[in-house]
Amino acid sequence: MRPDDLLAALARIVPPARLLTRPSALSAYESDGVTAYRARPRAVVLAETAEEVVATVRACHAAGVPFMARGSGTSLSGGAVPIEDGIVIALSRMNRILSLDPQARIAVVEPGVVNLAVSAAAAPHGLYYAPDPSSQSICTIGGNVAFNSGGAHCFRHGMTANHVLGLKVVLADGTLATLGGPSLEQVGPDLTALFCGSEGLFGVVLEITLRLVQRPAVYRTVLAAYDQLQRAGDAVSRIIDSGLLPGAMEIMDRLAMDAAEAAVHAGYPTDAAAVLIVECEGEEAQVAAEFSRLTTILDASGPTHLHVAATDEERARIWKGRKSAFSAVGRLSPDFIVQDGVVPRTRLGEALVAIEALSRDHGLRVANVFHAGDGNLHPLILYDGRQSGAFARAEALAADILRLCIRLGGSITGEHGVGLEKRAFLGEMYGEADMAAMRRLRDAMDPRGLSNPGKKLAPLGASHPASHGMHPLERAGVISRA
């Protein structure tokens, strides 16, 4: 098939109302959560069935036209930015929970199912889906698989890959494959885990078998306030050293608390430089024992005060503030970059001090809100895109933070993926032999490089993708990330 014949072929797969080609319709798909990068696709296919996805991939393969799958478009690394003149396969209409077996504790879902909807469906059976990204009320399971997403409670429960038992996928050449299955016991190489975090480089997920877990009998949540951000980071190291395994450990600094307070009135202390939120979960007797040890450790870490959530409503308010912090930071600054790096947990305090120094050096404010238990930093770099050169300075600070993470023995991503934004740093983290092995794997799975090309692994000889700064709709005041 010639590339020029592709649109006619797609028109035979889906009705006209679900094949978008007009510029006005395509504009909504030009970027994802990182609006500084954008590209205009040739067309968007609004798929409603697995058969339509398979037929679209096969048509793209026959025409030699690149394609990418997209859910809610909440990627924060440019992983869901379209390929210029390629095809977007939109999966948000494939949002059915196909089955839920409470005895086997599994759910089979389509890729467009929203993360939180799985737990809502499992709740009547006393079960839930553990990975909980802050965007869980809108992000989709398919995107979670593509980026091996995490969340506040992944410190104890693990990332998406730890909760995906099986996948049905279409590979880049249109081949159907079933990876894993409903059992925890896998036979052969773990190709399911290989697909998780592949950022769409191997094909498109059609169906996902998820592991559900028992909802804890009780939660106990404590908020520890500190007069220095480093003290909060050091407290995390003390808890890890003790052998305790809380359900979650999250840190917010003063800027992040101010934003959350203004947005949802979470009740955070007004005089603290940082707060550490720690939550224990499980059976009542076990939680009581762990919580007693935890408060002893926190008492010794030098907090200005400790506050234990007394009711479910109070616990929910604490978490609402934490989970709304990203969007709430828009109240402090017209623009911000969300960065995603990892440092060893024993070096959290050191990393936070270094980030404060980098913030001063670059003359930009940084709000810190992050998964402390994983050492997964989320510095939010605040800038005003209306000022000349401000975005470039913010990007330079983000780069310095990523290099700090590498230097401390960490990673350039904890849960957001590499995408377009961080692919230039992958080679600074890995050696040439490591990068060559990744490229050989990619070439073996997709020899023609049609599935979401340019993400994670840059084409050989490619430069860093051009940043467009603020999205035109943001600049015009039509949309805002605030």
C-alpha cells in the first residue's frame, strides 16, 4: 500500500465520524501533558474495538506509516506526543471492564479504562487495584502499562508491572500475541513485564489482566512537620533503616503545601518547611504495632509536631491535598515543569539540599512533592512562559536535576517514562553497550520502527527535539494547566 492510500484504507475500518483528519479536530491531539512538544498527526482513529485497532496497525504497517496509541494524553514526558504525519490510535473509547473475578482476584480490562474505575468496580468485593498515580481519576490503564506507572502506595505494593498478569497485544507488524495470563505463575520469559514501561515501542495493548488485592482492614496516617526539608528526607532514611514497610511515604515542601492549601484546604501546618506523610495499612493488630514503632522513629527525627489523622475524613483530606498538589501549583505560577527523577533513599536529604542550591543558582522557584519511600523526586520548576528565555532556563534547571539524580546513583525517571523529554539523558545513565542492547531489542520487535518512533530511544544521529515553549492555546489564555 502506498502511504497516500492509507486514509482511504482507514475509512474502511472506522466510520467517518471516528476518523479525524480536519486540522481543527487534530489540534487536540498535537501534544500531551508536556505541551512544549507537539506535532500534527495525519489522522486520528477513534477505536472502539480491538479488531479496529488491529486493522489500523496492519494498515499502517502495509503503508509504512508510523503510529502511536493514546489514552487520556496525561503523559508528563512527551510519550504521547504524535509522530509528525503519523496516525494516532485513540483508545479512550475502549473503556470496558470485560470481567472481574473476585475469587481469582483478577480483572480483565480494555486499555482505555480509567485507573480509578478498576478500584470502584472491585470495591463491593473488598478488593482494589493498588497502583495509584496522582492522575488516577483520569489516566488510563493502557497508559499506566506503557509507562509502568507508580503512585503514592507503590512503595509497599509495587509498580504497574507488579500488578499486570497478562496482556493481549498487537505487535507493530499486526501480529497478535498473548503475553502471560491470569495466573501469578508465568511460563517462559516474562514478556509481560518487558511490555510494561516500553512506552509503546513494541506495539499496542488490546486487553490487560490485572491483579486485585485485598483492601486493608485499617489505615493509620500521620503527618510529621519539619522546619527543614532535609530533616523530612532524613526521617525517611530512618524509617527505611528500621525495617518498617509503610503503605506510603510522601513529602511536600512549603511551596507545594501552599498550593494544596489554596486549592483544597487540606489543613497542612502553616509554619512548617516540609511535611512527611506516612501511612500504615493492614490488619488492626499489625498496624497498631507498626504505628507505635513508626511514631517513636518520627519523634526522634526532630519534627516540630506530629499529627495523626483521627477520622477517615481527615485522612482523605490529607491525601486530597497531596494528590492535588501538581495541578494546584498552577496557582503559584503561570507555568511549571514537572520533573521525575530518582535518588537512593539514603541520599534523599542530600538531594533536596542540592536541589535547593540549584534553584537559587538558576533563579527559579522549585516546589517539591514526591514519593519519598521510593526516592522518587517530583520537583516542580516554576517559571513564567511570558518572560523571554524563562522556559529555556527552566529546562536547564530540569536537566541539572536529572544529572544530579544520575550522579547520586539514581535514575532519570521513576514513573513518568523517558518519552521525548528525557531521551537525551538515557545515554548519560547507561553505557554504549547497554544502549546498543536496547536498540537491538527494539529492532527485533519492530524492525521498521513504526510503533511510536522517537520516544525513549532517539533515532541515531537525532538531536534533542525542538521545544515549542508554551502551547499556543496556553499563550492565548484558552487553556491553562492551573
